[in-house]
Amino acid sequence: MKREFYRTVSDFLDDPQFRNWVLTGIDENGWEEWIEIHPDQRQLVIEARNLLLAMGVNQYEVSTEATEEALRENWDHIRKLQTTSPRQYWLSMAKYAAAVIVILLGFMWYHKGNVPVQSIVSFELASTSDPVSQGEIYNNTSQVPQLINLKDGSSVILQPGGTITCAQLYDSTHREVYLKGEAFFEVKKNPNKPFLVYTGDIVARVVGTSFRIKAIEGDPQIEVFVKTGEVNISQIRKGDEPKAKEIALYPNESVSFLKERNIFEKAVFSDIPKRAIEYLSFEFVDTHVTEIFKTIEKAYGVRIDYPVALLADCYLSTSLTDEPLLEKLKIICESMGENSSFTMHNNQIKIKSNGCN
């Protein structure tokens, strides 16, 4: 069945191309463009996407066969629920989604066994009382930084103890993220949809850049550091209290917002924070592809598998600065030639290539 004729959540969930887009963030089949052309399908896409992500399958390397088997065992029940009243449907769906999660976790445990705790970023649906009730929540409950690829193509490196809540992106002129803790953002460029990061005290507004925000609960100040591009910072007004003046930050600049005094203190020439990704350069001139992959592995904490022998003579000159991870990988594959591609599951990246042109 063509996706133009999908009329239920399960129609989308039955589509392996839809599941691949949601779980990997790689839009090989033009789903984002299709949604813009078919706005009447947008709500079903959102519901299907949230249910699929609630299952958490993108956090583990589970076989396609295992996932599809679990899905098949449950869609008949979900379709029956769709014939009930809207209120009964969603109450039942919430309970049934929990059951599906348990079943899939069983498949994951059976197939993978020893999944390191530090490789997991937990996922949960936001509560109905949350300001972004149909969004996503990512919690880093591990002891190491975690990579998150957002659905718009942006990358986030979330520090231990941090939480990111993502608002729905389809129905808004903005891309909104709510941060607690510390994170480094690489925002995919989209001038028509500014990217906003809220911390409770300040909001950072960008259209495509890389920067770090440290907003630890209980700390007297919030710190922002910009690696590339421009970030505009403003205070979130609370009632009738005076509002600090908006401030613009440029590459290698940082600012602290002092909560008690409601002011920004800007350092024009600030030291780069002691984080690997801020130090690394992504400008490559006649560089062997092995060195490029090593740089990416170090920056994002990922593992890259590639055909060593086929790429033995592969040297590239390319600029990957100010690009999120998925865009970096896309540019590399395009530079190597039309027979090159990549897939990503959790923090494992696999490069397929017949060699450089």
C-alpha cells in the first residue's frame, strides 16, 4: 500500500521504511518532504513515531526480524483498540504500549544479552502535564557523555545526569529543546525553523551552529560557549521582573548568566572548555579517510567500521565544520563516491564503499 493511503497508526508502523527513518534519523525515502506535502497525515505520523520511539528499539542493536516479529504479534490488538472511542483508545493504547515495550525488551535481552549500561540513553514519553506533551525525553543516566541524533538531523552530546525534552517539530515554525544539565549542540541549518534551547532561566536561539550550554540545577550561573556560528541569548521573563538585555555570541566566545543578579557577564576571549569536540578541527585537506574517521570517533564516542582494504588509497579534502554528525557522514560518503553509504545503529556506524573515485 502506498503511504498516501495510510489511515491508521499501524499502517505507518507496518512500513519498514518508516521505521528505519524514525529509528536511524536517515531520511532515504523523503519522509520529511512527504509530510510537508501531505499535512493531513501529519498527526498520524506523530502518533506512530512517538509509539515506535517509546518502544526504545533505536537504543539497541536488535535484528529486523526480531523487531518485526514483536510488532506483528501486537498490531492485531492495537487495531482493535482503534475501533473504540477516542478516550478509551488512548487510555488502552498507553497501557498496551507499555506491554509492547516489555515484549521488545524481552527480545532485546534474548538477542543481545550483555548491553553495557553506559551505552544506553533512556527514552520516555513526556507526561500530559508537560509543556511539550507530545515530545520526547532523553535522560543520560550513565557515567559517560551520550550522543543523541535529533529527528531534525541535529546532534547533541548530553553529559551524565542531563535531560533533554524535545518539542514536536512538525507543527511549529521553531525547533524547541528544553535542557537540564550540560550538553553540546550541533544544529542542522534551517533558517526557516530557528532552533531554541530553553533552560528555565535563559533561551538560546540559533539557526545552525555548534555550542555548549551548562545549566546545572542548583548552580548560581548558566554558562554558554560557542564553537561556530552565532548564538543569541536572552533571559526568560518571569512576571514583571526586569529582563536582562539580549546578548549575541560568536565563535570562541562565552557568557555566564548570573541568576541572582539577572545579568550576563560576557568574556570576549574565553578559553575553550576542556572537552574534546571543542578542540577538534573538522577541516581536512588531502587527509586519509582513516584519520577522518578517528577524529569523528573521538569527538562523538562512536565506533566506525569500514572496508580498510578498499579505502587504503582514499584521501579527502572536505569541510565538516558546523555540521551535525549525520551530515558529516553524508558528506564523507558523497566525497568518496556514489557507491558509498553509511548506516548507524546506536553508537555503531558502518561504512559501505567500493573505494574512492
